Amino acid sequence: MDMLLMGLCLAVFGVAFVALAFGAAMRSESWNSPAQPELPLVKAVAPARFFSDRVPAAVPPLQVPLEVLLLQIENHVRLEQAAAESFLAFPSQALLHSKTTSPFVN
């Protein structure tokens, strides 16, 4: 019973100490600190470019037709299916860890 009371007292003192420390940390310092002078605002200077100070012209994004993308995806699927079929026909560790011939990397 004595150990339980000792642990309870230590816990209460610990909570009180943490509450005091938290209160001191969160207290506003306006009442004991002098008023800080207001600093003038300075405009931000654009960072210098590495090679040139010219700003590059905006390049419009390259639009690829949807049909071209669909053909590339179909080709990728065909190559992956062929690789899977060859592995199922003759399974080996070399085929399992070989690189794909598809230009897409998964």
C-alpha cells in the first residue's frame, strides 16, 4: 500500500510540474518584453539564374493523340503476355528476373 501511495504522489507531482512548465511555455511575453520596432517591408528580389537572367518562353505541352497512347499500351500488354506465357511454358529463375522488352517500366 505504501508503494502505491508513493507512486500516486509522484504521479501527481509529475503532472503538476508538467502543467507548470507548459503554462510557462505558452504564456505570452508581451507584459515583460519591450515593444519591438516595426521593420520596413523589403521587396523580394528574384533569384539570379545560373546561366542567364532571361526568363524562358512558355512551351506549350506536347499533345499526343489518344490512338498513339492506346497502341503503345496494347503493345506493352502483348509483350507482357508473351513473357508470361514463355515463363509458364519453361519456368526458370533467369526468365523470372529478366528485364522486359517493353519500353514501359513497371
